[in-house]
Amino acid sequence: MSNHLPDPSLGSPPVSLPYDLEACTALMRGGSKSFFAASRLLPVRLRPPAIALYAFCRLADDAIDDGDDPVLAMADLKSRLAAIYAGRPGAEDADRALTIVVHRYGVPSGLLEALLDGFMWDSQGRRYETLADVEAYGARVAGTVGAMMSIIMGASSDTAIARASELGVAMQLTNIARDIGEDARMGRLYIPRAWFREIGMDADAWLADPVFDPRIAGFTQRLLLRADALYRRGEFGLAELPWDCRPAIQAARLVYAEIGKQLERDGLNSVNHRTVVSTARKLALLARAATVAVKAPAVPDVSLSPVPAIHYLVDIVNTERNLLAIDKPWKLPVRSFDERVVWMVDLFSRLEQRERTQR
């Protein structure tokens, strides 16, 4: 339960909080390239709040992950969140932009606090014994983002929040499968330790000397199979969204799922190299995603209960929904969906060129 709900006596934040949208965009670019690119297919009215949300998330992740003292960084971030929800943010662009977003769209503070908890788990070197533990982590660092984006899009029913949160967890499982080697070299292990014990393998010994072999390939496959199951559930959430939001979320879903498929084509080896989906393949998936705007999305044959890891996110939204509401005009150039796809071609080319020069 959140401890940082707004104090009604403080009033709403001013409608006009000056901040630099480009500074927020730069922070957002530092995160997932695939999701950042897909988010640019959102309708123009939702791009600024999406950028603001991701900018703060990125800033918070860096503050806890890269700072000298994660505990102090966490205390500072919680203090900043309290100021944001009180309508009195500091001078940081990301904080001022997020203030407008949470008050306009009624984003529960409990979701942002859960996100910070997930970042803190990383800094504490938390051990994940079971897949349920890993999904609990994914719910915090990614499921929360899915839930917040769903609210910003105007979809806050239990079903919408559950499917959006599950989609976030699926994406995080894909990230984990793709980054096994990179994480291990940083001393982090997200493969369930119980899986190691099942086959008589010492998780800590492997973590000290991470090498790829068929056993690690098997673990990677298990993570991807679970992610695929959650991607299928996530598709059922498209029907809950406004029609013009569906292509962006479908694009993110398809592109992320393709990372897993490419990893399989690469022999499930994410220890020795990082899997990348080609620009051509991404563009094909974006074209496929566009069709959900003109055809009815899939709906399940039976009602789907939320997976256990994200139950509490649905509860947070139910408890705190619609506590805040102000209006803020967002001004950006209006582009058609086709124009945004053309922009995407250039974006992918520039991102891949940047990656090549950084190697």
C-alpha cells in the first residue's frame, strides 16, 4: 500500500510546469531500444506522457544501479516521489514532467514505488530461487510500467491492468534470457536457482565462471517458453485499449517476442553474445502490428485470472485509481501512422549504426 498519496490540503500542481521534453526523450532513449522505438507509434497525444514516464524510470534505475549508495538513492527517489504526488516537484525535468502525468491520468503512486523496489532488489543482489520469484521481480521492474502505460492510454479495468502487467513480465523474461552472460559477468543471476539444483549444478560456481553449454541452453529455453505464454495472454489485452493505441503495443509485443525467436535461431547462446533483431525483421513486424488498428483483436475463450506475480499490481490500481485529475495540453507535431513508420526506419538505422560504432 502506498505511503505517498497526495495531501489534498496542498492542492493540485500548477497546470503549466515548465520542463524540457527533449531532455526527457534523451533519458528515455537510454532504455530499451525496441520498446522506445515501438512507443513512437503511439498516437501523438500519448507520446509526451509516455516519454515522461520512461524518462523517470530510466533516471531512477540509473540512480540506484550506478550510484555509490543505493539506500541513499532510494531515500532520495522516494522523497522526490512524495513531492511529485504533492504537486511540488523539484527542478529536474523528469520530475516536473512526471508530476503532470500522474496528476492528469491518475497514476497510482504504489506502482512507481513497486518499480523502485524492483530496482532496489538489483542493488541488493537478491537471490531468485524459483520462477515465481523471478516473475515477482519482473512484475516490479516491468509489469508496473505496463500497468502505468495502460492507465495513461485510458484502460484501467482489472483485465486491462492484468494483461498489460503480464506483457511487461513477458518482456522482462525475454530480457533475462537475452542477457544471461552480461548479467552473470556483473555478478547477477536471474535464472531460478532451483533449476540448477534440479540437475545437480552449482549456481554460484557457474556464476563465478559463466560458460555456455546445453544446460544453460535448456534454462534459456524454459524462460522463453514462459515468456511466450505471457505474450499470448498479453495479446488479449489489446481489445481493452483504444484502437489507435493498439499498433504500438502490438509492435512492442511482437518485436520483443522476436528477440526470443532470434535467440533460438542463435542456438540459445546468450552467454557469449547478445541477440539482436535485424532492422528488416523489425519493420516487417511493425507492418504486421498496424493491422490491429483495423481488425478486432483476439479475445480469450474463457476469463483469464491474473498470474500470481501481478495480482498485487491490480490491487494497487483498484485501491488508488482516479485519485488525481488535472488537464495539461501536450503539443507535438501531428504525424500519421505511415509517417511514424517512416520515422521508425530512420530510427532503427541510426540505433544500429550507433551500436556498431560502440563495439
